[in-house]
Amino acid sequence: MSAKPQQLNDREEIFERLTGILEEMFEVDTSLITPDAHLYDDLDIDSIDAVDLVARLRTITGKKIDPEIFKAARTVEDVVEAVFRLVHA
């Protein structure tokens, strides 16, 4: 049973949802998750984790996500912006 896509209306909702995912999936301390936090350097998200993150975001948004878009993402804000553009395209 697949999860129903969730409505993500604004960047704040996306940030909050992303924070929950990072905490749940990768055990990232939420105090470290800020818009400027670097995924690899600050949050210790590696390339395999990034693939898992994209898969989770695809489930949440119900949209196909181009991995190339997320290869350029370096910060939490980059991911928020990419998801925002995806759901508002």
C-alpha cells in the first residue's frame, strides 16, 4: 500500500517534513538541521543516504524526482527549494 502524496504548500512545511525525515531515517539531531546546514559535512548524509532521501521524497510528493536536481543540493535549503519547485511545477 503506497502512501498518499502529502500537500506541501510552502517552504516551511517542506522544511518541517524534511527535518522529520532526516531525524527518522538518519538519526540526525534536529538541533543540527538548519536551512544552511550542509547535508554531507554537517549532517553526515552520504550518497547512499541521499538516494534513500530522494526515494522518500518521491513517496511523499507523489512526483517523479530527477536525481540530477538533487545532485546539486548541498544544503537543507537546497533540498527544500528543489522540493518546492517540484510540487509547484
